[in-house]
Amino acid sequence: MDGRGAAELTATRTRGRSMKRWWWVAVLALLAAVVGAAACATFLIPSERLFDLQTRLTMAPSPDKSELSYASTGRVPDPVLDSRARDFPYVNVDLLVRPDGKVANARLRDTEPALPADLKAKVLQRALEFQFSYPAETNGRRGWTRAYEEVTVRLPEIRPTRHVPFPSWTGKTVAITLERTSCFGTCPAYVVVIHGDGAVDYCGRAFVKATGWRRSRIEPAKVEALLRQFRDADFFSLNDSYVAPITDNPSYVVGVEVGSQRKKVEDYVGDQAGMPASVTRLEDAIDAAANTAQWIGPRGGYDEMSYADAADCSVPKA
């Protein structure tokens, strides 16, 4: 081979090696682009598609409800309907839960009817605020998890259509009552009566520390404060009952008697049936004034009880 042929052969081999190098550079660049796109998927993929993609990528299991519990941090309030056009207390959502228990993404269940855009946004914002916890045997952590939960949707408060003045209690017999019934579970069931002179009668029915009748006394000033709270709530003008269309919950009945006038309000998950929040505040204030916690004990501490053990509270303490 002459010098010219050798030079051409060398040039051909050089071009071949150069093309191979550029080919590998192109392949590596393509791989880098794919990896980069995957890393940025959180920012590039719409939220609904992101939910499905992340669920598939992580193969998130859906554990039994008993294995997963959640609580609201309270940063975002429950959504409130603008009208009573739709009478439902819950919206079902799918959640993608991170290993630390925080919600990464949320969407409405496929079975949910269409919601107004503003309500849907509020529901999903509420769902993203949930904080999940895991069983002790998992050391408080596990992999990505898909959960199915409900977001409470509250109806607007029902305002009284007529005003009934609260009676003056000076020199009259006064009795304030609160009854909490059992539920499909172990809800504390008891009744408490606070009299005008400060006497307190309590009777524990079931799932409480102290069953049967107990008696104590509080300062009359606390009774006065409760009566003012009833008056400020326009209690005699409220509906007789606020009942949500759901099951298995306890009922609360709060009442007041001033002389010959008396009024009771039934609260069955009333905050989801348009009940004014003032009623719930009254219930809690009665518990606090009577210090019923001393007889109720810690919640869940008496699950071994049964309804057969329930005390008879129908006959007042002598």
C-alpha cells in the first residue's frame, strides 16, 4: 500500500472512532434527559396524573383501616357548603401517603358525584392537611401507602326563624342538663344535672370510670355563667333537634329549665346538620363546669365493659 492509501485508511479509521464516540455521547445525553425528566415529574405532571403515576411507580399498598389512623392538624377548617342544595356530610377521597405519614396528593373517589370547583378545591385542601400514623410494629413508618378517607363537609348553620326570649332566672328554680348516649362502639354514656344552687348530679351509664349516681357541688357563679351562655346562644329559639343522615354515632341532648319554662335540643352529629356551633360550646361548658371528667375517665379506658353492664339512670338520685 502506497503512502496515499495508508493515509486514507488512517483517516477512515479515525472518522469511525470519532462517530462511535459521538454516538455514545448522544446515548448518554438521552439517558440523562430521561432521568432528569423523571426527577422533575413532580413539577411537570398535572396533579391528577401525578397521583396515578406515583401510585403505580411506588406500588403503594392499601392497608386495612385498622392498620392506619389519621388526625387533622387543625390548620385547615372543614369545608362548608354555600347552600343546602346537597345533603351529604362526607366526600370520599383517595390519598397518597408518604412514609412519614404526610399526604402527598389527593383526589376525589371515582364514585363521587361532581362537585362545584370551589368546593372540590376546599375538600382536597382539607385532605392534604391530614397526618397519618402507623402501627407500633412498623416503628411508626412504612412505605408509600394509598389510603381511602372521608372529608367532612358541613352545612351552613340554620338560623332561628323566630325569637323566643330567654326567661329571667332570678328567684326561680333552675336545672341544666346534658345527656350523652352510647354509640355503635364504646362512647361514654352518662347524664349530668346542674341545679341552681350549685348541686351537681351525675349518673354514668356505660363506658365510663364511674357508673351509677354521683353527687358534687360547684360555685353558684358557674351556674350563672352557664345561664348567660344559654341566653347568648338564643337557646329557646333553636330547633328541637339537629340530626345528620348518618348512623352509629352518639346523641347529645342539652337542656335548661328556668321556672316553668324548659327547652331541650337533640344533637345527633348536629354540626353536620346545620346546628349552630353555640350548642356544642354549651355541651362542652356543662362538662367543664360540672367536672364530669372526674367520673368519665380517659376515653377508651373502659372498652371491656358491655351494654349489659349499663347502670340504670332513669331514677334520679334521692
